[in-house]
Amino acid sequence: MDRGVKFVLDNFDKTLDFINNHPEYEKYKKRVQIEYSRIKYIKYTGNMYEHFLKFKGGNHKYAEDFKFLEENGILSNESLADYLKDNYSDEMDHYCGIEDLRVGNVYSNSEIANTFKCSNMGGMRRSKETNSLVLIAKHNNPLYDDQWTDDGILNYTGMGTENDQSISYAQNKTLTIAKREGIKVYLFESYKDNEYYYDGEVELAGTPYQSEEADINGVIRKVIKFPLKRLDQSKSLIIDIEDIEKSENEKLKEVRKFNSNEIKSRAKIAETENVSTKEVKTIYRERNQYIAEYTKERANGICDLCGKEAPFKDKNGRPYLESHHVITLAENGPDAIYNTVAICPNCHRRIHVLHQKEDVERLSKVIMNYLLSDEDKENIKKWEELFKN
Ligand SMILES: [Zn+2]
Ligand SMILES: [Zn+2]
């Protein structure tokens, strides 16, 4: 094993040990474990370095949470890239080969370029050195509408951002003749910048066909669609639901740059014949049903936020309200009656769409009033710890 890799794995063992011995950091354990299981597949220092480059700069969304590590003599993700560079520079150019890539794992752009010896730009990258063609499906780019069908076919859009695409152009041609010429074709899918899920080797599953889509200037043009299927169907590719949601938001931002006529003309030619499906990974946070039910009973049919009556009754004739965590479970809020409210579906959507501080303040006060009238001293104390900072 590379010494740089060994160092990182040991460092993660230390991190988990530390968390196990310090219950105040228990809430970070899951995140460390997820990251640990991901990096265990990295075999070479160069790839390890690429991986931790993503964290460098400290603006990673969890960077603040892990400050305690360095204070305790363990390196955080943010400094691992630098550490590897300083201490294992001789092993830095040690990258994995194509056969070491694992379907479903996420790789960076330079990991891909280094592994396949291909360009680090473009959606179709030919490498003579490894006799391969690397395809990138960018799901956060509305210019390319690459959709999976239910029967495991990806309709991959060819090369060319302007005017009609041609089957004999550059890598479109390579992909068409790949099988005959013994060129191996590999697929990556991206939902956000510099993170690429590896799909493994793919091949043409049928004849390429033409379709109509808007080009970069908004002109409707002909594009080539390549039906692709994965060679090894046994390993399924599971995408993180958060990545998909983010990519849809990014696409939406691009779409909103157009005026309403442009949006209309694109919508009219867009047609999804087979709605694409994906296996996704979600984190399910379990909720206690006593807490949810008590919260609704406490509200007595009136929305805790807008003060209006529940908009309808459920099948059992009970006023329909939804239980909501004021500090969400995703933000490590507790599932407890000093953090839950019962609100109408309209208010509930609004809260999750707008994320307004005023709503948090208002709802926390509502909870406090319930606790006061119940003289629930214990939960009042916990409420204060939760909302006072
Ligand atoms: Zn309401
Ligand atoms: Zn909610």
C-alpha cells in the first residue's frame, strides 16, 4: 500500500477513535464513517491527493464542524491534500489504472484525465494512449438532455454545441465505430462540478438516431443520440439524492436566463417519451410517532404558524396538519417536543422553500408557550439550550 494512502487511513482510524471517546462529537460520526468508506477504495497517493484537493481552502460545507480535529492533533480533510504533498511528494504521481476504478464511486476531473490519459475538457474524450473513449454525461447542463430509460439505456447526446450535429464529426464518429475498432468506451455522469460518478464500460445498444434540441444560441437544431448500455449490469449505480436535487436547481437557474417566449418554444419541442428513472440513495431520519402525534394533538387542528384551521380533514376525520422540526433533523435538530410544531401543508412548503429566520423565531415562541402552559420545566430548559444560541 502507498505510504500516503496508509497515512490517510490511519488518520481516519484516529478520528473515529477520538469521536468514540468524546461523546460530544458523536453527531459527526456518521459523516466520518461515510467519508471513510469512500476513501477506503482509493489505492494510490495521487488519487488520494486529488480527492482531498476538493476540501482544500476550508470552504467545504462541513469544514467548520471538524475544526476540533486539528485542535486534537488529527488532520482534517481540509489539510490532508497539503500534508500528502509535503510528505509524500515522491508518490504523488502514482495514479490508479482504469481497472482500479469502481462503478458507483465518485472521481474528480483530473483523476479521470490521469487515469485515462485523456483531455480534461469536453464531454467526449478520446485517448490514443489507453485506446479508450471517455464519455461524460453532464446532468447539470441543460444543453444536453441525456436521459436514462427504464430498460437501462442512456440516450447520450453527441458532440457539437452549435448547429446540427453530424455523425461523422470528431468523437461522434469514434463512438460509432468504437466496437468495430476495439476502442473501449467508458461513461461518467456528473451532477455537480468536478464530481463524476463512474458507470463503468458502456457500448452502443442500437443505431444512433437524430432528435431535435435547442443549441447554445437557442436555435433548434438536430442532435445525434447514442443509445448506450452498461456492459456490466450487475453493479447498479446509486446516486445521492442530494446531488440530483442540486443538479436540477442548477439546470433551473440556466433555464431562467431565457425569456418566456424562449422557454415556451423549448418546452414545446421537449418531450420525454420514457421518463427516466434512477436508483437513489437517501438518508432517512427516523421520527418518533408519539412525538409527531402529540405535536398535532397539541395544535388542536390549528396551524402553529399561520393560526388558521387545518385546510381539510383526513380519511379518519382528523384535521390534517404536518409535523415539522423547527431546527431540522438534517441540521442535527432533535426529534423532541421542544423542537416540533404542527403546521398546515401550505406553511410547511413555504418554510422549506424560503428558509426564513422569522419563521424559526415565531415557531420557537409558539413551542415555548406550549411548554409554559404545561409547566414542563425539563423541556423548557432544553428549549433554551436549543434556541438561545
Ligand atoms: Zn399555516
Ligand atoms: Zn418540515
